[in-house]
Amino acid sequence: MSTLLWKTGAVFGATAVGLGAFGAHGLKKHISEPHKLANWGTAAQYQLVHSVALLVASNNPLAGGLFVAGMTMFSGSLYALTLDTERFRFLGPVTPLGGLCLIGGWMALAFGRRGAGIRWPRS
């Protein structure tokens, strides 16, 4: 099992909770457009779900790498576009590429070596 993937999944999970809470409470003071707030919520939700998937995939390097890339591109671009659409407009095409990486991560889990599920890290 990759300790790095495990720790990355845990950190991504923690930041997803924090960013989701910020979107639900702090961001509403600065952004009034409902679709932008919804995009932020989608980014946090996908990041949280795929953080758990990364924990499951911690001994499948292909799936893990795809999940990390996908969360970074998909959620990261949505966060940036929500904060400043004009400044980060160039990230628009990155969002679907991140989504493809997330799908690829799931496919790598589906067709990867069986028994590559959760193995809790040793102390």
C-alpha cells in the first residue's frame, strides 16, 4: 500500500470538508450567484467522494494517480472558476479533463488487480 496515496486521500478529504463548509457559510458573503455556489458545492462533493475512493485505491497506483489528478483538475478548476471566472477562464477546459481522470480512476479500480481494496496502514 502506498502511504503517500493514503495520506493524500486523508488530506484531500479534510480539505474537502473545510472547503465545503467555507462554501456553505463564508463564500455566501462574497458570491451571490446561485450557480457559482452550486459549482463550489459540486467541487467539494466530488473531492470528498474521491478522497474516500483514493483511500480504497491506495494500493492501486494507476487508480490513485488518476484520482489525484482528477480531483486536482476537476475540483480545483471549479474552485478557481467560482472565485474569479474571468481570471481563471483558461481553466474551463481543464474541468472535463479532470472528470475523465476520475472516470479513469474508477475504471482502473474495476479492472485492476482484485484484492487491492482497503488495507489499513500500519503504525
